[in-house]
Amino acid sequence: MSSRRRAREIVLQMLYEADINGSRDPEAMHRFIRSRLHGHRALTEFGIQLLEGSLQARDEVDQHLGNLAKGWSLSRMAVIDRNIMRLAGYEMLHVITPGRVAINEAVLLAKRYGEETSPRFVNGILDRLMKQIESKGESS
């Protein structure tokens, strides 16, 4: 497993928890990430950036996902699928990771943690998001 993928898994756990129970104290979340990544500095910084960015951009990302998820409201989506897409959506919208890489990583997380239909569902919505981002970039 790639190191960044492991960081994404840990951030996904925190996003899932925040979705269900509300966010923990930021320092407690940082400690959790550091402990899970065994103090690996670059990965810890990457994980913290993803976590904080995903939480801060949640409303923005949710708006995009809600508009692109034809026939689905975010509240009806599986919690794990919703948070996988929030993480990837943040990475794509804020140019942390190239779109194809973010989608691939999200699909792999969906295969590991989601239901049988999760990878296809996640891929479809994130592919629409990437196309939307690309079309806006070309028109700018």
C-alpha cells in the first residue's frame, strides 16, 4: 500500500467520525494521524492538510457532489461513500492531487471500505466532478 494511500485511509476514518459524531479537538485529530503514521513527518503533514482542508471545504465539496449526484441527496448516500467523495473532491477542487489520481485512490478506498456498488458509484460522481473542473479550467 502506498504511503499516501495509508494517510488517506486515516483521514477517511476521521472524516467518517466527524460525520457521525462531530469533529474532535483538532490537536487530538493531529495526534491520531501522527500515531497512525508512526511520526512520519511528510505523511503526517499531508494527512493533516487533507483532514483540515476536507473539513473546511466540506460545504463547498458537498454542494458540488450534491449537484452531480443525479437522483441522490448526500444524506441518502452511505456515510463511507460520502466521505470518500468529500476527501477526493477536496483534493480535486483544491488541486492537491491530479483528478485521475484522486479518483483512482477514492475507488480503491471504496473497494476496501464500501459496499459492492460503492466503487462504481464513487467513480461516476467523481468523474463528473473532474469533467466539470476541467471544463471550467478551459473556459478561464
